[in-house]
Amino acid sequence: MMAREALDRTVRLVRDAVPDEVSDDEIVYRLQAMRVRCVADDANVTSRSGQTALVTLISLVARMGVQIALDVPDVELVGPQPPLRGTRLRSALIDLGQDLVPGTTVTDDPAIPCDLSVVLGNTAVARRQAGWRMTGGTSSGTIAEIETRGHLWDASGPIGGMTSAALVAPEILKAAVRALPLRHPIWRELLAPCRSATWDFEVNGLALPAEVTAVDIISAGAISQAALFALFRLPVKLVGRLFEHDVAELSNVNRQVLFRRSDSGPKAEIVGRCAPPLIDLTPVLEPFTLPASAQRLPLAPHVVVGVDDIPARWDVQRAARCWVGVGATSHFEASTSSHLPRQPCAGCLHPVDDARRGEQIPTASFISFWAGLALAVRLLREIGGNPYGPNRQHLWLAPLRMDQRNATLWRPVAARSDCPVACAASKA
């Protein structure tokens, strides 16, 4: 029962693909029956970027309930990797695995048979295995068949490592779900394995400011945690507030990447404790809503919004006077956008309240992570002086098939005369 509670949102998501006759317990069993081996040699995990790639992969896959066997050296951690504890890579990953989904483990037992393997960088493998090889650079990530010739993981930044992990994690879920009866033939196509996929966030050469950037973060949920997971691994100086009234619960561990099962108490305080010295976040243990939050104004010049509630996004947009970045998910899709005062706002992009307040929204670790990572990159580009242009104001992507050209869509945001925020662009 505890595994079912921890995987509740992922079970709801898998229900999109399977017929009603498949029970929740069958879905949980299928996820926890999947075993994945992660393989890396010393050379590929001695850099912080290589370690970040591996840590991100283990976190995303274990949070889906999948069993993991590590074939990696127990090297010293190069800098903090929240929410890991300890100073050695393999030991800390095993410890994390014991503190996520009940019944899911991360082990270093070499005798465990596995369904799939994921190999890091140019690590050599002795025999043919089913699975993928992860490679990447400072801002780009790539997955390909294991037999593909990889290259050493020595990138100067962590974005590429997180991207490659986000590319391969959906492949693990798809492999598990393909073993279940499917609701419609279209799911055979959607759940087919990607032989290769790549994504580049195009942040090579981005110069981050030396001064401190003021930021307010609305929500300490899955999208905001994914954005902070990325920002905590970068040399960026941030100070601001983290608005969140909710407390940690078991159902959070499937997607909220800074949480462990043993964490308890206010989410904002848990996330704040994960922050590195360069980032100072003050927990505000309440939601941001108007007029109740009027005493908290003005908002910071940069506002990161990861809240599910659409009217709450409208309130933030009404109150903000500068840059607003918004991350959102819907089932197997992720979305991010950014809004300046004269541009069409978050109300123009999300004009309808879907009235899902209190509803358990279907999602999985990698869906929320894609939204948060893309949102973090938007903020980095903005404060680094290289923001996305109007034609890239909104990014929509479908992580299940990142090998397809139509899996991602850049577009401007259209102003709406019926914008619920009544922004300046909607009145023009």
C-alpha cells in the first residue's frame, strides 16, 4: 500500500495508456518489477557534470518505482548533489534509493539480472546489452543505442547531464508500460523506444552575472523543485522568497526531486535547506494569492512560477512588474513560457481555469523535471543577457518521443482580448 501511495500520480498517468481493467496494483507491480543497470567508469564520474548526469538519472528512474543496480565506482562527490547525503557517489545513491519509493531499491549487487542498461559517456561495456548510452556537453544531452561510440563526460556545466537523464528516463517508463495491455493502438507508437534523441538548451558561453539576482519562487512543488535542482548546481547567486503553504507527504516523492521519503514538515523549509551557499531562499509558508498576498508586494524583478493552480498564475502576473517565467505540465506534456510587461502574459497563454484544485494531477518524475529544467534555463538566459526572443516565448514539448521533430514546438504567445489578467498586450 505504501508503494501505491508513493506512486499515486504516476499510476494515474499510466492509466491514460491502459484499459480500465488493469488494476492500480498491476501498474505498481509492473513498475517495480522493472530493473535497470546504470554503468559508468571512473573517468566519466570524476567531473561534476558527469556526477550530475548520473544523480539526475537515478533520481528520475527510482522515483518511478523502478529497481536500479549500480555498476559505478564509489568516487568522492565533486560538490554537493542535493538531496544526496554523504561524500561518496555510489554510497550516497544507494542511501537515496532506500529513502524514496517503498519497495524500490538502489543496489550495487552485480549478480542482479536487469531488463535494461544505461551507460554513461564512453564507458566500455563487455557484452551486448539492451538500453541506451548517455552523452552530452555543457548545454546539450543525447541518448543513443549502447553500441554507439560515446565520448568522455567532461563538460564544463551540468545542463547537458540533466538533459540526457531527462531524455532516457521516459524510455524506462515506456518499457515498463509496454508490458501491460494498452488502451488503443496509438499507444504502441507513443510508447515505442527512441533509438536516439538529443536536445540542446543553447546556453554554451552564457555569462552569468557576478552580482546577486533577486527572485521570488511561487510554489515548492515538482516544477519549482526541478528548476531549483538545476539552479543549485550552477554558479549563480540568487536571493529571494519561496512561497509554499503545503507540507511534505509520501505521494510527493515520485516527482519532487529535492524530497526524500524521510523528509517532513513544510515543503518550503525542506527545499530551502537544500540550497547551496550562493542561493538564499526565505520560506514564506503561504500561497501567493490576491488580495491576501498584497502585503508581500512588491514581487522581485524575476518571478519563477511552478504552481498548478491557474488562477494563482493570473494573480502573480497581475502583481509582477518585470519578468515572469511559468512552468506547467499536462499528462505527458510539459510547457514553459516567459513574460515581460509589454508581452502577452500568462493569462493569455493559460486563459481558462481548469478548476482542478484539490485534484490529484497525473504526472511522472521526468514530466515535471522537463518543465522545471526548461524554466531554469529561461531564467538563466534572462539574467545572463541572452533571453529568448518573442518567437520562443513559449516552449511545448512531449518527452515520450523526443526523437520526433514534432515533439517540441517553439512559438510566440498570442495576445487575447479576453485575457483574464487584462494585461497591456490584451488591450492593445
